[in-house]
Amino acid sequence: MTADGLSWVDSANGHADFSLHNLPLGVFSRGQETPRGGMAVGDFILDLRFALEAGLFQGEAQRAAELAGEETLNAFFAAGKTTRIALRQAVQALLRADHPQRDQLSELGEHLLPPQSACRMHLPARVGDYTDFYVGIHHATQIGRLFRPDNPLLPNYKHVPIAYHGRASTLGVSGEAFKRPRGQTLPPGQEAPVFGPCRRLDYELELGIWIGPGNAQGEPIAIADAAEHIAGFCLLNDWSARDIQAWEYQPLGPFLSKSFASTLSPWVVTAEALAPYRTAQPARPAGDPQPLPYLFDEDDQAGGALDIELEVLLHTPLMAQQGLPAQRIALSNTLNMYWTVAQMVAHHTVNGCALNPGDFFGSGTLSGPDAGSCGSLLEVTQGGKQPLQLPGGETRTFLEDGDEVILRARCRKPGLPAIGFGECRGRVQAADQASAQLIEGQG
């Protein structure tokens, strides 16, 4: 690491996720304090509101810190790239090991840099709309093969970025638990549906995309301009009730099977932090169609993809009792995206749809091509036919109550420090019995 990459915050030096080369943004609180914006640095959070009050920012960086220090990052996202860069550069300079006032800054202690362990994280922004895409081609193929062995991909998949509108009200932040959903399912061999708790609960490994500046209704975003509308990225676990989905999804698609919970990692890794890890979009296989002109840009194909390693781990109650660590069950990469983020933005707005700062996209499940890179249990277990073997003699076909799923992501490149996303954790709770009795008319 070069000298300008070293910090007087010791834990930032060589940190697996949060060195000075990353500095992701989030919203945190301590005790009964009002939530406020901060930046992850090592094991700490730079309190932007305190830094402002201490007079540590000037000029454009001061205005940027004012926006980023609010209870949500929506206004900061709306301000765009120039504002993000101003704050990033100012904070890097402030925290560098050779800063002339490093001793005085260090003496500010936890007022300036509270430990992450002492803070509660919140959703980074107020999400008005949430759209979940389906751009992981290996996932789409493997799921399609389970139900349509002779024709796994539907005819439109390679022509258009498939998506559906999700439910913003049930987006939650890492560390939260959620109740197992209830709904209608059609058991195998039966002709009439039954009501009850989901029995085929699954996780989905996804990349989350935060929208920055929006567009006016009726004015599409050109693919060449799409990058200017992306504020940053996070991890997303878009939990899925597979049995509820199988009954409800025809002909309009997912509804209750997706709207009960989605879990986000709390840190927004900015587009600028990820710039060194951009790469060419993988070439389409021979014979695949050329995207229509509004979905194709040479520069986007040359450098619009991201090289991010993605990891899924599972920790069960029994593993916790036995003192066993979480077990990795998948290792994948964002290069498994068939469509780029710019293509997703361009397609979303081509009909005149307006995006707003703080809107959120999910990439769809990002599985790889082999068994060790599957981003959902539906793929890992081949639809429940091949149970996953776990330490302690346990098996899983789908998630059970008490199970915790952990997503992680990291960028690596020779000559550069690794940067990470932090964790995206979510735990399954039992279905609510009292609510069930009321729903079923028994209360």
C-alpha cells in the first residue's frame, strides 16, 4: 500500500473491508441519538455531523458532509458524482497518516470515531421504489432447467433485462430477523390450495444498486449517461417463499412470495470506490442476439461490469450450540450478470419511467455455473431433491426457523488493497401463531 493509503486510524490499515480506499456511507445511531450519516473506516464510523460541528470540512466538502450527515442519504444521492468525490477526497485527506493535525484529531476519540460495535445501523435511504431484476443468467438457466428441462430460458431473456417491482416497505437492514411468511400453496398431488406457513423458504444472493440523481417522467436515461445516475452498491438478500411463488406467479409474477422481507447490507460502497474494479462485460456466447441500440454502448461493454466476489454462509441454531462457525455454501461473482447496471437503468427508464434519488434495484440472484456457486437453496438442492450436508450431521433442503444467512462481498485486484461491503445478515423466525389464528378466523 502506498503511503497515501495509510491512516492514523490503525484498524483501517489493511482492513479487509474498510480501508481508506473504500469509505462507504451509511446511517447509524448510538443509544437514543437521532440517526445520522457516517463513513466506515476500519472498525469505526466517522461521524459526519460531529466532524461538521468541529469545523473539519470546508468549501464543497462541507456542503457534501452536510448532505451526507442527515438522517437519510437521499439528498446526498441526489447531489451526484461531484459531491460524492468532494466528500471522499476530503475524508481521505483528513484520515491520512501524514495529516498535520493527526494527534488533535485522534484526541477527539469516540466523538469523531465511534466504534461500529457500539452503533446501530439503519437503512441508508428512504426507498420510494424497489425493482428486482433477473440478470443472473446462470441462476435463470438453472432454475429454468428445474421446471423446463428442454427450454430453460424463455425467449425474451437475452433480448430484455427482466424485472418486477418489489415492495419497498419491507426492506430491512442487516442484523434484523423476520417472521416466516404465510400464504396459499398448492401441495403436490392436490387440486385445491391450502393456507399456512411457507415450507420452502429460500435466500437469494444479489447485488443492490442505489440510484443517485433521478430523471423527469417521460425523459429516458440514455445508456451512455446511466453511470451518472448510480450512487453506489450494497448486498441484498431477497428472501423467497418458493412454494407460495409456485402457486401465485402465473400469469403476473411474484407477489406475496417476495414482499414479506428483503435484507440489505447497511453500507453504500460508492461508484468511485469501485472504479478500479470495473472490467469488461463478459462476451456473449456465439449466437446470442445483439442488444437493441438503446441497450448497447461500446464504453459500457468495455468497462461497465464489476468484478466483485460474492459469498453465502449459513449458520443454524445447532451449529451455534455446538460452537461451530457459519459454513460457506456458495462463492460467486458479479461477472455472472448477463446485463450491466447501465443496461438495467436504461431499460427501466426507456418507457419514460421516472427514477428518484434513493430508489433501489436488486440484480437478481447471481449464481455461477457450478454447484459451489449457486446463489439459492433451490439450486443447491435441485429443488429439494438433494439435501445440503452441514456440520454436526444436519441437512437442509430449505431454510428452517432460527437459521441465519450471511452474505459477504469483496473486490480484489493485484496492486490494490481489497475493499469489502461488510455483512448482510438475516435470521428466520417462526411464523406468528397469534396472527395465524386471526387470519384463519380462530381468534
